[in-house]
Amino acid sequence: MMTLRQVEVIRAVMITGTIGGAAKLLNVSAPGISRLVKYTERSLGIRFFQRQNGRYFPTSEAHNIFEHINGVYKKVDDLTEIISKIGRGTLSELRIGSVPSISQIMVPRAIERIRRRYPDLHIDINILKIEEAIDYLLLGKGDCVAMSYRLDHPGLDFMPLASGELFCIVPQGHELAGRKQVTAAEIIRYPLIGIDPNDPYGRIMAEIFARNKLSYDITIRARFGTTVCALVKAGLGIAVIDQFTVAHGGYPGVEMLRIVEPTRFDTYIAVKRGASLSLHVEHFIECLRSEMRALEPSRKSPAVAASRGRKK
């Protein structure tokens, strides 16, 4: 029985024809190579080489063995290549879903970090409504979903991502523009643009008024936060929106005003209960959580982060 180390040394001597050449090829000392060759020949009862003028010539028996040794090395090379491809992500696919508010700015920033670590990883991104996340995960269409709302479902597990705040956004030149903060009572004096309050995501936005027992009228309803921002930028009203949609100056042309009343909310990563997460998925969750927590109210002011993003 030959060990892999003995196979490696015998092959190196056959290729180079000298002990010194084999030592350089394997980056070890020549005496160690010589001792291992002699030990292998003695223990197996086979003569691998004939020595002539300091050179090593394979015997006829060694030629037969050499073919099998090369076969072993071919399999090792194949294994090494497979491992390398897995390390680069070539043979894998990351399938992620996200609600629109997180997909606009946060997900691309996390994906940029993923790409640096796994340059060949295939990535599939789906923008989902909250209610679509259930089938997406349970039917195996994706690995995880970034969500701004936690569902009560026996087939899903939820892991915390980060906390966020709501902001009032107004178009440049609006009479509220330039202010640092605004109250809920002041917000409802202007035409409001927003998401249907019956929508799971819309309920987050509506709670600020419900808690303060304020009546309001959404004059224009839109499904996605990016559409809301575009309508506000066009001067058609003001809106209450989450900080992640407009983080890092992602939507120029609107100004963010902190809302006096508490507006903190939580975000989550949803996965299928009992599912085994790949290293790629775990790294994506880690990157997304890091990006979003950098904007948490307790760690950094979102308004400051947004203003810095606009200056870049």
C-alpha cells in the first residue's frame, strides 16, 4: 500500500529524473526525497528506478505503475478544480427574494460584497410582495427573502435583519423643505402619496397616523416606494417612507425630514423552516444585515447617512 505522499514523491522523481529536481518540484529537502524513495522500494519490494550518473530512470515495473499514478493525479487535479470552482461560486446559484423597499438600495450593496467573495456565483434576484414570499420559499423557488414584515406561518422561520425608521419626504422647493423634522399632524395637512394601508407594507406606513388618531387621505396610491419617490419628486404631494428605500442618497430630488413621533420598525430574513442554508446564502444574509444595521437609528442617523450619500 502506497500513501499519497509516496505517490507524490515517486511521480516527482519520474518527472524530473533526479532527486534534486524532485526536491525543488515539491519544495522539500533532497535527503528527505532520497530516504522516502528507498523506504518505498524496500517496503513494497519493488525497484522503481535505476541509478546512472546521478540520474534516476524508471524500471519497466515503474512504467506500469506510473500510468496508474498519473490516473490518481488526474483525479486529484479534477477534485482540486471542483473545489476551486465551488470556492468561486461557479457551480452554485444564490436565489434571493426581497420586498421592494429593501431591494432598491440595500440588496445591491450586499450583492456587491457577495461578488467580491464569490466572483463566479450565479445570482437570481426576485422582487416580491410580502404575500408572495410564502410560495417563493415553500415551493423551493428561492433560498431566502428580505422582508419588512413578519408573517405568522408554520413553514417559515424569520431572522432579524435590522431596525429602521420612517421619514417624511418632500420635493425640493416645498414649504417643508429645509426643515430637520416634522410632526404627523403637520404631514396630514398636505396631499399624501403612499401605499394602500391594507397592504402589509402599507400598514407600517399607516401606523404613525393610527397611533395618533389622525385622519388622513392618500390622494395617490402607488405599489412601490420608488414610484412614491418619483411622484413626490414631481411635486404631486409628500409621503411617509422607510429609510432603506432612500438610503445613501439613492433618490435625489427629494428631501428627508425626521418624523417627531416614534416610527421604528423591524426587518427580517425569511427562510423555509428546516432548510439547510448554503455558505453563499449565509454570507448574503450577513452582508445584507451589515449594510442595513449600519443605518440603524441607534448606530447612525439615517438623515446624516442620506445626506452624505447625496454629496458623493
